[in-house]
Amino acid sequence: MKRSKMFVCVAILAIAGLIFGNLFGSWVFFVGALSSLSLFVMATFSSPSQEMQVDVSRESKEDVKELYVGDQLELSINIENKEDDTTFLEVHDILPSEVEVVEGSNHQLLRLKGEEKKKLDYTVSCPRSGNIDIGPIKVRSRSPLNFFSREIDSKEDMTLRVLPRTEDMKSVNIHPSYTKHWLGDIKSKSIGIGSEFFSIREYHPGDEIRDINWKATARHLTPLTNEYEGEKSGDVILVVDGYENGIVGTKKYNTLGASIDAAASLSSAILSARNRLGLIVSGEYINWVYPGTGKNHYHRIMSNLIGSESGGTWGLEGVKWLLEDFFPRKSLIIFISPLTVPEFSETIIDLCRKEYDVMVISPDPLKIEKRILDEYEETAERIYRMERENVKEKLWTYGTVVVDWDPDEPLEPALQEVLRYKEKI
């Protein structure tokens, strides 16, 4: 139980009144001292018990601990007064700065009668991806004269896993130039395992029964087998540029956040096409995942993405070393970078010279600056735009496909346009 500042002030007034009353012999000071003492005695006898008898719990109506950026989650706090007397409670569910309350309130004052229960509902939204810790719930009870207070911190902590925004990109065909022998969605020029019919040949021992063409067999009176166009897959490596000196924007809206959203959308599309997917994120350290497939691998990719929101000091030179020494050669490498650091373009060009198929998806930092700034210099904009165009042209010269993307617009149309252009040249 804690004593409030008012309790201390009343005690000081009572003592001061007695001292000054004796010094000056004035009844005015004695009246003030007696008034303060009466309040002091009343507050002492009306002080609450040492332990607060309150049950507090939190629940989620959707019963989920995983959501996407921008989704809303309804939370409820259940409070029960276990005491017989009426009590006034201050309830505060602690939220980090990344969480926004869109409806209701996580901080309320309540009046609970003896054995009464109440439920507080509020709705939150998370504008950024990451692991978000909610709680604990702080409950405070004050005495009627506000001289004493009791506090408890419940152990009701909750961790929300907020995933990056994903965009449906099923119509985008991202195919590595070099394929592997395992089954995928990339059409091969040779006969193999697949679903598209290619031709008919004579039956050979060991052919699958399901591949026998029974109509042709009945017509020619000899066993005939269907052949299919081979479908293969390849390796795709996503490289997210998290170099902190190259990040443009605010804490909630910046080029790194846009890059992570793009990587999440591409991950779903690439794995759906049965390609192997790897990930490298440069930040406080180089965070990487070796190429793999499947739903578990997708969740591993997402877990690594949501832990990279702050950026770091590692540049693309460390990424280049990792690609050359540990990842498969002839992979399709997709760099997601704002291209704000000139040295990075040289690193990308070096990889183009070493049998890597390279693509760059670049969230336009100028679009982000225009959104967050009220005023900007047109001359500076033109100069920066010229520098950016020079970097893009240089990358195209060395065979790098560059997608200039406005983060406020869907990625799919911009990516489709560039891929169609690549097929024509």
C-alpha cells in the first residue's frame, strides 16, 4: 500500500500548525492543525486492506496470436472485485508505441461493488510488423480521500506476431533462368514429369499404369504411354537491403518497411510456384535462410522478416560474400533495395558478372518523402531523380532487371510490366 502526496501534505500541515501555534500563540494555527489531524485520522482509519482482492484476465475474441499489418484485434479485460465493499479501480493495459487503439480504451476508471464483475472491450491495430508484447495489466485502487493507493501487476502478458502485408501475386510468373531437376511450375523443353501432354510412345517396362493411354492402346492393339512436358523449378534468393544509412522515411513508414512487405508478397508467390526460396536480410547482423520449400519454410521466412524492422550497419558487401560462398550458383537473386547508397549498385553489378541472374525491386524513396513532407525542393527532386535514373540505367546495361516501384501502389502491375519487357528483349 502506497501513501499519496496528499497524505504527506496533510501530515506536514498538521505538524507545521502545531509548531507555529506554539511559537506565535495563535489559535488560527491550532485550528489548521486540528483540521489536518482530523483528516489524517479519518484517512488512517478508512485506509484499505494491505492486499487487493481483484481477479484480472485478458482474452481475445478472435482467439488469435497472429495477424497481418493493418488488421484489427478485439481484446477484452475481465475484472472481478473479490471484496465485500465497493471499490474504485484504475485499470491500464500496457501497450507498446507500435500498437494503436482504434476503438474503446485500454485505460479506464471503474466503480465495482462487492463481488461485481465487469468486462472492458477495446480494439487495437498494428501498423508495423514484428513481435509485439502486450501487457502487463496494471490495476490501482485508491482510498475514498485519495490518501492511500494499492497496485497490482497481473501476469497477463500477450505476444502478437504481426506479419507483413502480403499482396496476391498469382498472375506474376517469376521463373529462374536456370532450373533444377525437381518438380516445379517452369515448363521445360524436354520430356519429363509434368501435367501438360507432349506425345505418345510405346510402352516400356516400369512405366506408370496411370500414364498408359487406354484409347490409343485399344485402337493400335499395343500398349502406348503418354509423355508429358517436363516441369522443373529453380532457386530464388531474396535479398532485403536493411542498411540503416540508406533507409528513407519515418519509423512507421519507410523504405525498409516497404521492402519487407514486397519480400513477404514475393515469398508467397515464389513458393506457390514450387521453387526453392532463400532469404538474406542485412541489418544489425546478416540474417539468412538457406533455400527450401513448403509451408514451414514460408513461416521461417516470415519470422526472419519481422525481426528486421530496425535495420543495421551491414551493407551488401557481406551479402555478396555470403552468396558466393554458401548459396547455389546460377540462382535468381532478387534485391529489394531503395538504391540510395551508390556503392551497392557496384556490388550488384559484380554478381551479374558471376553467373547470377539478378533482378532489383526498388521502392522509390522520393515517393515516400513526398508523402511524409509538407514541402520539398523541386530542384533537389530533379537532381535526385536524375541520379536515380543513372543508377537504374547502369544496372540495366549489365543485364539487371530493375523494377521501379511506388510503395503506395500494388507491386504486381509494376513487376508484370517489367517482366513482359524482359521477355521481348
